[in-house]
Amino acid sequence: MLFFLLFIGLAPPPAIKVFDTPNDAGKSITITWSHSPDVQILDRYEVLRKEKDADEFVPVGVVLPPENRFVDDKVRDNYVYLYKVVAVKGEERAESEISSPVMSSPQWFSTARINVLVGIIIFSSLVLYFIYHARRGKELFIRRISGLDAVEEAVGRATEMGRPILYIPGLGGVSDIATIASLNILGEVAKKTAQYDTTLLVPNRDPLVYTVAYEICKESYTNVGRPDAFKGDNIFFITDAQFAYAAAVDGIMVREKPATNFFLGMFWAESLILAETGATTGAIQIAGTDAVHQLPFFITACDYTLIGEELYAASAYLSREPLLVGSLKGQDYGKITILFLLLIASILLLLSALPQFNFLQSIEHFFAVR
């Protein structure tokens, strides 16, 4: 081969193609080419670029054989460019022909994410379908959750004993999903305490959560026609220090002897401290969190525990608001659809591993024949 190179030189890449990189946000052009006949002895390929009206090509990248593709992500959108690919062996260089003009632009839609679009359409359709039927008065079944069924009983018990209800909305911030779910439940509990004229105590660790909890309770009392019964001093901020907050809440339990304790939201190492102190005062305790590591402590020390997604479903379960119930049912059926598709895909993959039933090859053969 070297003998022939002395007489005829290197062979350039015979075919170069340039195109706007698909499914991107622009500022990128892809260059591909057929290998030079001398690819086995080449040191590298050099990719050269110039704007349409420029005088000279400038190098923009190096590719080592056997690669024959380069993505130029240093271009500007809506500018026309020309490219060449140079085969290099030592001092020998062989340039390809100049490519056709090409221009980059952003794509509105990525075809690589069609599956996400299909999933969104299916999921949204299910949610809207169940919201529609819930608003028309259809009874949608929601699995019985013992901890939520006990809420009215717990409020009634506190009323009969003349003792307050203590509601802990967790120690997380308003950005935590568990805290948002807890505040939704707080609104329903506040409505019941307003109807029964029971004292509701809501100590907070986060200033923003305190502000939101205050407004939720005030609105709940107003919605049931008891704005006069609302006492703003019962919703208060303590401190943002984790264990100082836990100690303060324990003090409230010991002094006030609440008949019912709610621990709903995000909790950490203080969970057992709170739950154990509440248990020693003889209160009914209803807990719920999505913090997996704290669930064993709540299950042990509390009467009822909402596990994981039961906490998210609680506001729909208590209020029976059509929008919430329909959304909950739509999410459940969306999960069932995903599980069904995963099951079918797993079965087909297992079957394709069998020599006598290669499903994937059967599909390829079917389309090849067509």
C-alpha cells in the first residue's frame, strides 16, 4: 500500500453528507462521510468548515478512524456553512469535495420523545375522564383507609373530653410534596374542628409553612360559617431548629394533654421522640409520611399510620372533592396501564429468548416481507 501511495497519493473520502442535527435545540450540524479506500493506514480525519461567503476553510474537529461521523456544535443558527473532510497520513493530505450548503435550526418537537407524548395523552385523558364523571355525581370507589376514617372519631373524642387537637404538619418546607399533602389534610381537619368547636393547635417549624397553615385554617373556619371561632394564636411558629422544635412540641403535649395528635408530613430523626411522647399522654395518634425510614417508628407508636401514597390521597378521601377524586382515580388507572405494559413487555422479552419463539426476529421478518 505504501508503494502505491508514493505514486498516486492518498484517496480522499468519496462521499460527504451534511445535515442539521435532528431532535436538537439548534446550533449543531452533523457531518458523515464514506471511508477513504486507504482507511486502514490513515492517522486521522480532519473536518474543515467555512461560512458560505468566507474565503478559507478552518479546522473544527479531528476524528480517528474507523469513526466517520462528526457533530459540529459550534455553529450559529440560520447561517449557511460548507464543509470538507481531509484524510491525513503523516504529511500526506487528501481533501474531499466541498459539501452542499447546510444550515442549523432548532426543532420544535423531538421525535425521540414520542413515547412521552403518548404517555401524557393517555394519562391526561384518564384524569379528565374521571374528573368529568366525578363532577356529574358518579360515585368513584376509593379504597378504605383506616387512619382517615378515624379522623372524625378523633375530633369527636377531643370534643367530648374538652381537650385540644395537636396537628404537626411535618418539619419540611412548602417545596416538599408531603408538606403540601399535609396542608391539604389540615384544611379538612380544621373544618371539622370548627364544626365541633374544638381547639386546634398547629405549631410550625418553617415560617412559610406557618403562613400557609394560618391562611388555610382561617379559610376553613370561614367556609363552614364559623369565622368567629378561629383563633389565630393557635397556629404559631416555634423555631427552625429540628430538635428544639421537637422539644417544644413535646412540652405542649405534656402541658396541654391533647386528645388527638396528627403527625402528617415530612419527618426525620425526631419522629419517634414526638410519637413516643404523644403515646405516653394517652392521645389518639394518626401519622403519615413518605419518609420510608420513619414509617416503622410511626407504625409502632401511633394508632393509625398513612403509608406513602395514602398521605397524598388523604385530601381527596376526606373532602370527596370531584376534582381531587377524579385526579386520584386517573392516576391509579395510569399506574395500572404502566404496570400492564411492563408485564406484556417482560413476557415478550422472555419469549424472545426461546429459540423456538424469537418474537423480535418474527417482527423484523414480517416488516421485511412487507
